[in-house]
Amino acid sequence: MKVIAGNWKMHMGPAEARAFLGGLNVEAVPFDRQLILFPPSLTLVSLAADPARDGRVRVGVQNIHWEDQGAFTGEVSAPMAAECGATFALIGHSERRHVFGETDEEVALKAAAARRHGLVPVICVGETLSERQAGHVDEVILRQLDAVIPELREAEHALIAYEPVWAIGTGETATPQDASAAHTTLRRRLVDALGPKKADATAILYGGSVKPGNAAELLSAPEVDGVLVGGASLDPHSFAQIAAAGA
Ligand code: 13P
């Protein structure tokens, strides 16, 4: 089973999401592919409830606050997302970390909130270009992973997304070898921390300029259990092509 996830970021209002579902040919996607869409929170409500949504398309929230409720203007909480039909929560996406200053500690608190409310956390990690050039890839991604290990121990199910910051929205893609190397580093730490059974059950997705043209080789790279797609997930045809790639 490979996971094909689309992160719509701040794109796609409810009407565009409805049109997307109308254009998504789920039948062209092999059964061993798990589909997840991460729409903006305002769109999630109607997308999750849309009768045109095939049951194979699961829905996730892009970000949650760690508190269940309170005076946090502009935020949404895990129980609200769950009530609206989300089953997954992206946590610590690089744009949250680097544009909004989210820390490893906050990422861990959000992962805890997701777990408490039955949302499967999708923990995002990844190095910047300067960190890669300085040879610090493993150090950075393991620091980010270690911050959530206590939560991963408690969580029944979780996913990791390796998204090198320099590959996001740039057209630059990590080579399948780069992706495999980082995923192997992450997998080893998961095996040490969680044991082989749980580590193997934790899918590690690659994200960063995944397109129909490069999806097959990335999906067939060792230790790559799926992809997290930004720009190319906004078009139902390219999303379906990615979802069927290499199958
Ligand atoms: P792009 O596919 O647009 O590079 O975005 C990747 C990403 O950030 C997915 O979460």
C-alpha cells in the first residue's frame, strides 16, 4: 500500500474542491493506493461531507492548535477537525515551521492533540538548503523526529513526511537516492525507538516537487512509502496520474 497525499495549502475554496472531486477519476487509481487530501480548513467541512467524494479519498486538516478550545483567534482545534470529518492532521509542515515559526516543542504538542482526538498525525520533517549544504541533513531530521518520538510511542498510527525545504515549490526534486537515504535514516530511528513492527507500520512519505513525470521513480525508491504532493495535487488529472504512477 502506497499513500498518495495532496496538500492543497491555501488553495481551493469549496466550489473548486467540488469541481476537483468531479474531475478525479478514482477508478484509474489502483486499489493499493491510499488517497488523502488536505484542503484548507474552510473547505474541509464541505469536502468531507460531499456525496461525490469516493470513500477511498480520506480527508485531513493542514494544521491544528494544541489546545482543544480557547482564546486563540484564527486557530482550529483537533476535536473540531475530527468533528468535521478529518481523519489525518498534517503537523509541522515546513511552511508552518519556517513561515510561521513553529517550534519542535509546538509540533510535539500538536501531535499529542491529534492523538487525543483520534486524528492520525502526519509529522513533517526536512532540512533547508543551507543545512543540506553544511552536511546536517541527518542531524536536522532526527532532531525534528526525536521531538515527537514520545507521541509516536503513544499513537496507534502515524505517518512521517520527509520534505526537504529546498525542494518544496521550487521544481527541484530530491533524487530517489537522496529520498531513500533520508528515509532510511528516519526508519532506523523509528526501529530503535518504537521497535521494528511499529516502525514498519509507520509510512514515510516523500514531498517536494512531486509531479506525474517523477512520481513513479520516487514511489519505487527503497523506503519511500508514498508521496505528499503540493502544486500537482491541485489538478485532479495530475493527482490521479501521480496516484497511479508506477503501479
Ligand atoms: P510542492 O509539491 O508544490 O513542491 O509542495 C510540496 C509540499 O509542501 C507538500 O506538503
